[in-house]
Amino acid sequence: MTLHQAASTSVNLRGLIFDKDGTLFDYQKTWGPWAVAFVEEISGGDHDLALDLMDRLGLDPVNKVVRPESPAVAGTFDQIVDCLLTGLPSHNRTDLVQKMIGASMDAPLAEAVPLKPLMTRLCAAGYILGVVTNDAERAAHAHLDQAQITDQFAFVAGADSGVGAKPAPDPCLAFCEAVGLHPREVAMIGDSTHDLHAGRAAGMISIGVLTGPATRADLTPHADIVVPDIGALPDLLAGRTM
């Protein structure tokens, strides 16, 4: 299937919005081991508490992966912290949010594909790029900096940027307003149904990728097209008019 087959009307695609975790960065390789280590740290050496928190958060402590049904997969950091607080009633919410964001900024990232050459190629082809994540904005900037691709993006929004969070279309529409594009000129690319729902609700093409916990069967009903990873985009987009 090509993008020519994915849309019924002709549109000149000019903008690409990327989700971050599970799209730019391989979700399980990056966040599975990190999440297990973070929960162990906040448990203060209490093994039973750590196992309880991992169960609440949908973590597999043996394989160090995040289960597909975990609220961490597509939820905001506030939602993830709220989940942890059900097992940590004595903890201060604000402190835990800041601790989680701070710790995540130094996470060892596994790029889904080599990002710098891909983003350079897409920019050279004339696409305006953005990132819309349910992570914190400062964490998003830290991760883009780590991958040395910050300068390639005209727009970066997190769940705390004041433009809403996925699956609402608001952050996608904020990208359009910021860069001067119509939603029909933009594709939303992500690994979760939250990403695809946000794109569709905004009136954009929705492209699913399989570098997160979701399967092709999970994404296909909600996507215009599903590809293995964002490395497929240059060939996919070769025919820019859909």
C-alpha cells in the first residue's frame, strides 16, 4: 500500500509530526529497562513494594519491558505518576513528577533508526518537522539534543506545553498554527492509538509505526497506513501528492 492509496483526496503533504517514544526512539529498548530501574529506586529497597508498583504500572520486571496495556505507553507523565501514587500514598505528587522527569532526561536512548541522517533528508526534501509527545517538553528537548536533531524541528510540544495532550487533536493543531500549514497538509506519525486518534481528529493523515508495544493489528484500524519504522518514510513519501 502506498500513501496514494491511503487518502481519497489530493493533498500536498508538507508537514510531518512525530511522536517521540516508540517512534523516534524504540520504546522497549529505551524505556523498559529504565522504568524498572526507576521503580526500584523510588521503592527504597523494598522488593515487595517495587513488584507492586511495577504491576500497577504494567511493567514486566523479568524481561524489563512495558506491557502493551500499561498507562506508560501513551499516557502523560501526570497520568503515570498518578498510577504510581496509588501504591505510594505518602509521597508528594509534585516531587515525584519532578523526580521522574529529571531521571528520564538522562535515559539511554535507543534510536528507532539512525535519526540525524533521516531528519536531514526529510528537511532537505522540504518537509516541516514537529514533535508532539505526552512526555514533558524539557525531557523532549533533552532527548532531541542527545540525538543531535533538535535543530531539525520547527515545533516541539509536550503534555505540559499548554497546548493539550494526545489523543486530543489540540497539540497537532498547535503545530499547524505555529508553522502555517493546514491539517490536510500534515501527517501524524506514531506508535500508539493515542497518536493516530490525535492525527485523525485533527484532520491529518495518520501513519502508524511498529517500534512501540502496539502490534500491526492494534494500529491498522486507526491508521491510514502502518509501516515497520520511520525509516520507511522517504520511500513512502516519494509521491508527495496523495
